[in-house]
Amino acid sequence: MKKYISLLILLLCTTIFAQQKRVVTSIDTTKNKIGAEFKLTIKTDVDTLSKVVFPKLKNIGALEVIQSYPIDTVKNNDRYELIKKYGLTQFDSGKYSVPSIKILINNKPYYTDSLKVEVANVVVDTLKQKMYDIKDIIPVENTLGDWWKYLLALAILGGIGALIYWYIKKQQKKKIEEDVYKTPIERATNLLNDLEKKELWQKGEVKEYYSELTDIARNYIEEAIEIPAMESTTSELILGLRAASVKKKMTVSQETIENLERVLKQADLVKFAKSKPVEYEIAEDRNKIQKAILTLDSAIPVVVEMEEDTLLNEVQRQKQIQIQLKKKRNKRIAITIASVLFLLFATTTFLIVTKGFDYVKDNIIGHPTKELLEGEWVKSEYGNPGIIMETPKVLKRIDLTKSLPKNGMALIKEMNSFAYGSLLDNFYLMVSTYKYKQDSTSVDLKKSMEGTIQALESQGAQNMIVKQEDFQTPEGISGLKGYGTFTRINEATKSSEKLYYELLLFGQDGGLQQIMIFHEEGDSYANQISDRVLSSVELKQISK
């Protein structure tokens, strides 16, 4: 009997436990690296009428919630399986516990299982993995974002071109008019006919019509009767015309002058008082202007000159022609020079906008290291043990025996040095090779590097920053590379300059091979030269 009771109690407990186990907890991994994501998954199975609330959390225990994923719903007949995931992380190594989370199902709390996780540190082998300095920020060229610069440059060029075209056409038109119309009356008559062909007042452009009509009359009076008609008011013009007619003994009727004055005043009212004459008035004004011009032209007396006066006037006329030709020639030259300057300015502006000021400066004004980089390079062998390398110029032999201490020279059997430039130039390249008297002499590259650095400091290098790393040629020969920056005082300007340097040292049995390059810091062309030189280095075995 007791046995059956115990079995019944066990079944009841199991049933109760199964009813309580409505939340299932799991995690994708229990061990991860610092900063990596753990995915915590919570599942619950409910009917369609149940309400489930998952908490919004920023932290779960010591772990940070970096992502709260949307709830995934899976329908299974008349029930739903709800799946909620949390992305967790930790930035300190160690073992952590994911505590229980309260889930509300129909306002009744249920708890998830607690889990253990481990955050492992990142193992760094400093012996195998080299340590490097943080690189400088390199700006990314955004060509798509500079489209407005190209449009601006094209607009500037188009505007300058249109201005030059308009000016040349204007001058050509003026020249044609000067050549076609030989006399003022001929010019005035033709311009009146051209004005009628435009049909300005028929199109409603009455103000423009009267402006051109009166300008034709004023220009004729100024050229034929020689009074400043274009610069005078209507009253001043009529007074001047009356005085000129008397002085030149012109037979001009009072009616002609009054008709001219009436049209000029009508034009002033149209232009400044916005008066609007009717069509027949406009036609009458045009006829009055034409009649006045013809009357004035016929009233101008013809001067009969003596033969001597005629010859004298012909000489003067020829001089005037020469002066006019000279003025025209000078004007053409000035226009040509101005056009060339405009084009140069526009081209320079376009290049500065699209390529930058440094590009224009380096390609137009010139840059010494750019010329070296783009010149014809030479591949040669230097010293013993031989160093084969490409250089922008052939290196010249130099004597360094005086710069080395006597105790150092006592160990050297043979020394060869070659260089381009000098220590005072903006770019300097030197190659040196040494053979020691004892072939078995072991070369300590680090000590040799220290000696080279000290030699540079003795020659004026200051504030030297020294970095070292292993270097290997394409043939697999290993050496030591030193690089960094230093400052020096420019003796000419007495200012401080910052230079970048690179040193390569290779040791062979009984010999040392050395390459030294330094140049202005930030010189991109010099950097390209240095990279090309060092990538071309080939070393020869020492010859005994």
C-alpha cells in the first residue's frame, strides 16, 4: 500500500513540475572572447489567449545587453511557441553568471534558468607578432562629393569664353559698320531702315524704339555738325544746334529745329514719364526725325579748299589714318594679351578647384623631388660587398675616412661610400660598404645602428626619434631597419626643419652594407622615391 502511495506522490510532483516548466532557457556558447556576443534564448509555449511579457533590460547580471531581438512566434495547432533572444557581451575577462529573468505569463511570474559563462582574454604573442605604431589618419579621396567643383569650374570657363566671344563680336560689328558707312548721313539712313525692320513698337517695346530713334539722330548731329549731342540734354542740344547753324552758316528753318525738339521731348516723356503715344504719333515722330536729318545734311555748306590746303589736309589725313591703325593694332594686342591671361587664370582656377593647390604648384612651378621621381632612373652596383639598387641619379663617390674615429678605421680593411646630394639638401641618399681586416669579425647590427645615429647627431641632427625593425630583401637576406624623424637648423634661414630618415644595415662575414635616406617630412614624392629605392635593393656576397 505504501508503495502505491509513494508512486502516486511521485506522479503528482512530476505533473506539477511539468506544469511549472513553461520557460526554457539556452545560450549559444558558454565561452567567448572579450567583446564577443552571447545569444541568450528564452522559449515559452502558451495558448492563443495567453499574454506573455518579456522584460526590457539593459544589463543581465554583469553582462551588458547589446541587442534585444524581436520576438519570434511559431504556431503549433492551437498553441504558440514564443522565442525571445538577447545579445549579451562583457569587456572584462572572467567567469560570470547569467541570473534568472522574470517572465510574466497572464500576469503570473515564471523564471528562466541561471547559466554560467566564461569570457576569455585575447592571447597576444609579442614574440611572434610585431608591435607597430598607430598609423596616421589617411584622408580618403571623395571624387563623387566634388562634382560641384567641376560644375563651378566649367561655369567659370563658360562665362569667360562667352565674355570674350561677345567682346570680339561687338568689335567686329563696329568695324563692319565703320567700313560700310562712309558718311554720317549714310549711316543714319541705314540705321533708321534697320530700326523699322525690328518692329519694336509693334511688339510693345515703345521705350526701346524711341531710345534707338533719338540715338540715331544724336549720333548724326554729333558726327556731322560736331556738337556733343550724345552727352547733352534736349534743351542743351537744341541750343547747341541753333548756335552751330549760325556759326556754320547753315540754312535751317525754324520748323525743322522745332520738329526735332518736339520728337526729342516726346522721347524723354516715353523714357522717363512712361508716356504711351499712339501709333500714328510714333510714325509721325519717325518721319520727323528722318526729315530733320536729311534737312540738316543738305544745309551743311560744302567747303571748297585751295590745292595747297587740300595737299596739307591729305597729309594730315594720312597721319590720322596711321594713328588710327596704330591704335587698332595696339587694341588687338591688348585684347590678345587679355584673352591669354583670362585663359591662364581660368585654367589655373580649374586645376586648383579640381586637383588642389599643391598639384598646380608642383606641376607648374615645379618640385625638386617630383622631378627626381619622374626622371630617368639608373640601376648600378656600389661598393664591396656590392649593393645593387635603382636610384634617380647616379651616386657619386665620397670620402668618409675623416669623419670616422681612428680606432674604428684601424679595424677597416676597405671602405666605399657613394651619395647623392648633401646633408644640407632636402633629399639625401648614401650607400656605404665596409670590409673588416678580420674576415671572421661578427657585425653587431644594433651597435652599428647606434653608431650611425650618433654620427648623425654629431652632424647637427636634433630631437631624434628612433624606431627599429627587421628588414628582409626580396632574396631573403635579413637586416636591420631604423627609421624616424629628427630636426635640424637651416643655416640659410636660421629656422628649424623636420626630416624623416631611413637606415638599412646588412651584415655579412667580415663586412657591413649600409643605406641611408632622409628627406623633408611629409614630402609624398620623396616617400615614393624612398620606397622604390629600398624595394630594388639586391645584395652581393662578400668577395674575399
